[in-house]
Amino acid sequence: MPKDGKSTTEYTPPAPSKNKVKFEIWGEEMIEKKVKLSGNSGRVYLPPNWVGHDVKIIRVD
């Protein structure tokens, strides 16, 4: 790492496939999780302090 503490590695996003779309979202926090099986559907647990807040879920794979 350089003396200024900043990384010189740049992020290169993966090339989009024909089925992918790009979203740009402004928010407060982000958590990445795997969806778990729950009966006949899927479930994601979020922190209790998120209760009552609006969230957006984007499937990335």
C-alpha cells in the first residue's frame, strides 16, 4: 500500500451478460447474504434495527 494509505488497485466490474441490468441505488447500509430455504419460499434475515425501514432486494446471481 502506498504511503498515503490509499490502495492503487482499481475495481473493475464484471462484464454484463445479456440478461443483466445495472442498478444505481443510494442508501444507508448494505448487507450481502444468501437466501435460505423456508418452506416453499426463500428467507433473508436482517438486523432488528432495520424493522420498519424500507429495503430493496436485488438478486445478483
